Amino acid sequence: MIKLVIGNFKPSRGGGWEGEVRTLVANAKVRFVPNDDRAGSNAPAFRVMVGSSRVGDAWEARWGGDHAHSYFRVSLDDPFLPAPLSAALFPDDEGANAQLVWTRPPKGEDKDQAPRTTEPPSHDQF
């Protein structure tokens, strides 16, 4: 399974995260803005914004069993994408930085359904 870091983020002054998503075809300044309208238990923790446009959402999640770590499941969408892009935002232990990681679906998996990233990349993968 191929895991790629497609964004690096720092905490923003108003809460949330800000940084850039960089791929071969995308280069965008992105903000994860706290969702102040969390009426339901399934409501996203953050709205993902490019400028004033909402391009996705991020939900709180955990991985790791006994020593669980928090991360955010991220869904990004754009009219030019064939399907929404699933990724994960992994804050470091100090909360000073975070990486947005995308995982390529395994061969044979439905291309219209992106997998959920369940663990951060190990440093030896880069």
C-alpha cells in the first residue's frame, strides 16, 4: 500500500489547522476550520476550506488499540475530481505540526470508493 504525504499543516490562530496541499496537479492553501455547528454525533470536527470555498470535511478518529492516537478522517471533493478523495490528517504528539496523508487504493478495489487511512505512515516509507 502506497502512502503519500500530500500536505503539511500548523495550528491556526483561530483553532484548527492551516497549510498547503501539494501534488503533481494541485497546489492549494488549505484551512481546517473548527465546525461550530456540530448538532449531531456524526458531524465533522472541521470544515476544510480553500479561500472562502468549502472543499471537504474532517472527522475525529482513533487508531492504535491500547495506546490509541487521534487523527482526522478527511474527505476532499472538487468538480474536477472523478470521486471524493479520502485522506487522513495526523497531528504530531506535541500538536505543533500535522501531515495530510493519502493512501492509494489497492489494485482491484473499486476506483470510485477510496479507502480509509487507518494509521500514519512510518518514517521509513519516505
